[in-house]
Amino acid sequence: MKEDENLVCTLERHFSAIDSKTLKNVALSSLKEPISNLITHLKLIWLNTKHFFKDTQRFKWLMDSIEKEINIKVRKVITNKFTEIDENNLDLASLMLEIKSGYEVISTLKKS
């Protein structure tokens, strides 16, 4: 039972990192590691559970949902950064860095 609890805690941590509803002080560059770890854990779950291994459509739905959530989060963070630039006359360099980080996050997801 202890292993199941550890697995749930680990997955919760990764899912909370990609949750698009949490945007406070988010740096997109910090999402690359949780995404890689989440995909690694999900691969283990897929291989070791009948729930996903025998029904690939369930696993595909889960992966599509994760991809959608990450895309939403990247879009929201970049939009918020763009709004900050408009409101506070910040430089475009910070926006460009955030866009580059967003691209790297999505690339990390695709590679995984």
C-alpha cells in the first residue's frame, strides 16, 4: 500500500506542475523536468497496469489530455507576459525568452 501512495504523490506533484489553473510565478523553463518525469512514470504505469496496457485508447486519451493542459498553460503564461509588457512597458526580450521557453517545453513533451 505504501508504494501506491508514493506513486500517487509523485503523479500529483507532476500533474500540479502542469496544471494550467496555477500560474503564479511560473517560469516555463521549470516545466521541462516535471514533464520528463511525468512521462517516465506514465510509461511505467502503462507497462504495469492492465487498465491502460490492454486499452490503448484510455492511455491515448490521458496523453492527449496532458498535452492539451500543457499547451493551455504555455499559452496562458505567454499571454500573461505579453499583458505585462503592454501594461508596464517592459522590454520585448523577456517576452522572447518566455516564448523560447514555451517552445522548449512543447518540444520536450513531443520528444517524450
